[in-house]
Amino acid sequence: MRRPVESAQYTSWAFTDRARASGLLPSMGSIGGCYDNAMIESFWGRVQTELLNRQRWHTRIELANALFEYLEIFRNRRRQHSSLGMLTPIEYELRATRTEPVA
């Protein structure tokens, strides 16, 4: 059985050229590298723990709204992140744009 998305698709020249033409810089390690997905795996693990495992939704719209609220309202505006010096992402960005040293 073929996987829906083959990992080779994302390491192809065509993908890299298209990303660059769109003004993006693809960030990839080696094929099958164990650290390539560590950050996104950690992120989705946190979403799973803090949101998805806590309730069920009846429609995709309800789930989409819950994900939006989690990301835009809770995670970016209220949740303090240890990697950002216990600031929210919004606070961190505001300090960075003011060129103040971040604690």
C-alpha cells in the first residue's frame, strides 16, 4: 500500500524550485532523518494533549473553530512558553520588534 504523501516528494528538485519561486526557503534534513519533524511532532503532541483529547466535535466546522481559538487566542496570546522566557508568542514578538533585549 502506498502512503498518501511520499517523503521523496518533499526532497525533489521540483518541490524545492516551486518553494523558492514562491519566496519560501525549504528547510529539510536528510531523507529519513529522525530530527526533521521533531518540532512539528512536539507541537501536534501539545495540541493533542491540550485540546484534542479533551472533547469531541460534531462537525468539522466545530473542530476548525476550536483549533483556531486554541492557536490564535490561547496559544499565541495567553499561553506562556518556556522557550520564550515565559512570554506569550505575541509578547515575545512585540518585544523583538521594539528591539528591546528579550529576557
